[in-house]
Amino acid sequence: MAEIKLRNWQTNAIQKSLEWYKNNNKNFILNAAPGSGKTICASKIASVLLSSGEVERVIVIAPRTEVVRQWSEEFYAVVGRNMTRITGSDVNVEAYGEDLCATWSAVQGLSEAINF
């Protein structure tokens, strides 16, 4: 896996997000312009939390199928784990692996299959 060169804002956001998370503030928002590298930044944050045992899995809910595809590909490139893309017709999501990505509309159809 090739090392990904982060932008300065990404490095700062990763550091601040991890500090925030480790101070028992489990919720935060990563906000940046479209195409600026939010997915890579968030995947780096997830990679640190996964490797430290802070989290066991990553579930992403995205607005469009294209964003789901992008998440799946970039998550693998950064973390080295497959992120399964699921649809509203899938019923046994637990069999699909640890890390999942779906559109908002797919999640509506999966309300009984996903137990948050």
C-alpha cells in the first residue's frame, strides 16, 4: 500500500479529531469543501481508532451511490480493509464483514437488518 501524502489541514484535523475523541467526546463532524479529501482524512482517523482498538468497525452512510463507491475504494487504500457496499435489498448485513457503506435510502430499507 502506497503512503498517502496528507494536506496540512488533514493532518491538523486528524490530530484534533483524535484528541477530541480520546477526551470522551465520541461525536464530531469533519467539514470541508467537496473534493478536498474528507474521505481520506476520515479513513486515516478510522485507521488509528481501529488499530488502537478504540473501535471495531466502521459504518458509513453516504448521500449517493458514487460516494459509497468512493468510500469503499479510499477506505481500502488507507486502512487496508474491505468496506462492503450494501443496498436496501440486503437483509443479512452481519455476514458482509466488519466495515459497511450504504446510501441513506438503502439504510431506510435496512432498518431491521442494522442494529445500531
